[in-house]
Amino acid sequence: MKQIVTVFFLLITLNAAAQSDNWQSLFDGKTLNGWKQVTGSASYTVKNGMIVGTTTAKSPNSFLACEKRFTGDFILEMEAMMTDTNTNSGVQFKSNFDAAANNGKGLIYGYQYEFDPSVRKWTGGIYEEGRRSWLYPVSNNPKGQLFFSPNVFHKVRIECIGNTVKTWLDDQPVSYLVDSLTANQGIIALQVHGIGRPEHAGINIFWKNIRIQTKNIKPLAFPKGIYVVNLVANSLSGYEKESGWKLLFDGKSTDGWIGAYKKAFPDKGWAVKNGLLSVLPSNGDESANGGDIVTKQQYAAFDLSFDFKLSKGANSGFKYFVTLKENNSGSAIGLEYQLLDDNLHPDAKLGRDGNRTLSSLYDLIRAKKTERYFSQPGNWNTGRVIVYPNNHVEHYLNGVKVLEYDRGSQAFRDLVAQSKYKVWPGFGEAPKGHILIQDHGNGVSFRSIKIRELKSR
């Protein structure tokens, strides 16, 4: 009898705990009641307690939308499976539907949690359907690039709290976005992606155990050090500060910067206005107006991130391991993340094999980039340079890795030997150096310049 009473009270306790978690099921496992297809002609059915979406030929992206709109903070969880690697899929959240768009065919726009079963492994990345494209490519977080194996159910978790979005795949943290958009409401929708080949018709995507929590939310912690895409200009979230990030430009002052080969910040050629640090256009000459600026502090191993907006035809650059020992004329010497309008500036056609194009290691290594992952001059892009304590270096453009190399390796020295830098002994191999922003006489603006020093483990 005592055991029965104990079990009875245990069941009551567990039931009360489940209720206190305030999880709400969005799918009863039997019907599509509460869901409505809003675009596309892919089929959605219910089978064995699962929603099954099936690709079809000659259809744009299809979406099955939950008829409820959610306002405020929430946590969304589900399990999902794909059966093929020839397409992708995803889940829309905090999204909206414009029925009049696309000549009355309708348009879903808003956040999407990506399902990516390809070798790229961007599952859990944050894509914005119908508007801003990729917000968090998972290459930003290599440890989060987990394989979304076909024919296996994977656990999806999405946290939307305030203007912050965090994602997990199989309980592993993947994406961390702090958005400049603050509206926290919208619909949830299941995507069947359009296909480019008729033979890819009939691919199935499965969803089950779809649930949402809107009360008593308990966010999960992210381990320190995961890169945050922070779209609020010149700001750091509490998580970023805890991970060691510091602003090199706060949107207001030039504290921490000085003119290269000067004792103060340049008194011309640069401007701080409306939260932007800008090189003012002159006649396009190298360091002939205000001149380059460098950080007062020197850095050895670091993660550097910066937003930049080029004017048409512009040339500039972010340099690192700048020692100022050369006392040369023109721009100070250092490894350079090239900033360039590849279409209009003649430097794009100089050098070797395109090694002077945007995001390249200038005059040494060409950036391998795809046009869809960067915006043309007049728009904002994000550059990133990671120098690890072991001297491995990576360049990123809008979250996508475009090159990597090992500083001081024989391969690196061979490249230097056939470049313009061959006249500088030990070029690029200093143990530490300044960060430099180049004045090349063209209009370029910067914001959200931040850095995190990396320590050997």
C-alpha cells in the first residue's frame, strides 16, 4: 500500500512539473487541424504521428503554417528528419505571410532554422526567407557544424528571447543572433523547398513532437566563445563580454586609435558621425590624406570582426601584425584583409590569380567567395580575421570562410617570396602587432569593430 501511495504522489508530482513547464503541443499527431498551406504545391500529409512533406516538380518553396501567431518570447522544439541530400528544408519562426506578393501567389518572410543534409553542414543556421538571406551561416561556429544525417530524426531547439535568437541541434549549440529588428511575433511554418530537377520529386521531410513554450521560460546556456552575429551596431551583448569581446570602436570616439607613424589621431581625412568611422574620399591615393590609423594596443592571437561599407570603386583594407618598424612611405606594412570593389577598381585585375580581390590576403592568397554571400558596394558586409595561437589564420566574409593559411610556414614564405612583400625580411611573422585601417583615398565606412584575444590552452 505504501508503495502504491508513493507511486501515486510521484505521478502527481511529475504531472504538476510537466504543467508548470507550460509546453503547448502544436501538432496532435493525427490531423493537420490548426495548420494551413500558404504557398507552393508540395504535399503535406499525416502518417504515423508525423507531418510528412513531399517535394514536387515545378513548385516554389512550399510552407505549411501554424494558424496561431506567437507574440513575445518562446522556445520551440521538435524532431525532424530528411530522407535525401539533394534538397534542404527548414522551419520558419517569427515569420509573416504577404498574400499579395508574387502576383498573388504569396510570400513567407522571416527567420528560418535551416535543415542542411549536405556536406556543408549548416543545419541550425539562421536564414531569413524573403528578406535578408543568411544571418548566421554555421561556418561562424565550426563546432556547431553537425551532420544532419538522412533517415534519422534530429532534435531541433530554437530560443527567441527579446531580440536574441539561439539554436541547437541534438542538444549542441549552433547559432547565436542578436538582431537589430525587435518585433518578436509571427507564425511558425514547415518548409518543403522547391526543387530544380524533376527527378528530385518525391523526397520526404518529416516533423513530429512539435511543441512551444511561452511561459516560465528557462533559456539554456551557451558555452563561452561561440561567435555572435550582433546586428545592433557598435554593441556587445552580455554573452559577448563574458566571452572576452571588446569594442575597438564604440560609435562615438576614436579612443584606442592613433595615426600610423603619428603621435595623435589624424586631424583630417577621417570622420566619426552617426555611429560610423569613415575614411573620407580624396583623390584615391594611398595614405595621402589623413593616412592610415592603427590600434594603440598590439595583438598576438585574436578574433577580429568588423562591418564595412564600400563606396563604388573603393579600395581600403584591414591590416594585422603591423609593427611600424619599416618607417616606409605610403601605407604601413602588414598582412592585409583586402577591401575592394572588385568590379570597378583596377587593382582586382593585378597581382596573381585574383589575390588582390575583396577579402583576399592581399597580394598573397585569393579569397574563394561566392557572389550570393556578399553585398555589392553601397551595402554593409562583415569581415572577420581569426589568428589562432598556433599561427593558423582564417579570413571570413559574411560568416563564410574564404581562405586559410599558416603564418610562418614554408608555404607562406614561398608566397611572400613572389609578392611585393619580398623586400621586407620576416614579413608577416612578428609575434604581435597593431590592427590597421587603411586610408586609400576612397570613401569607406566602418562600424561594430570588435576583437577577442585568444589564449593558448
